[in-house]
Amino acid sequence: MRNRRYGPAASRSVERAMRRRKHGTLKSGRGGRVKSRKQAIAIGLSEARKKGAKVPPRPKGRRSAAAS
């Protein structure tokens, strides 16, 4: 059996974020609504990391212009 990159807890966290996006309650930054599917996945993975789920670390080279 192959070693999984993402654990089941991470999958549940992303599912929850996708559902919140679908219902229009997922927010990012200062109260901005999230409509992008990719952004919802990123938020779900970020929440999973904070909870200590098995998720690879965030890529270091990927910073937005606003963050720098």
C-alpha cells in the first residue's frame, strides 16, 4: 500500500470548506466571500494544518504580491 500524502482528517476539512463555499458562508481575509473552488480547497487544507492533520507543508515559493 502506498503512503498517503493527505490524511482522512484533511479530506474532511476540505469537504467542510467546500460545503461552506457552496452555501456562501466561507470567508477569507476581512470578511470577503470565497467563490473560487481552488481557494476553498486551500482554506480547507490550511485549517487541517492548524488542527494537526496529515497535510504536507505549504509551498515556500508561493506568496501573493499582497503578502510580501
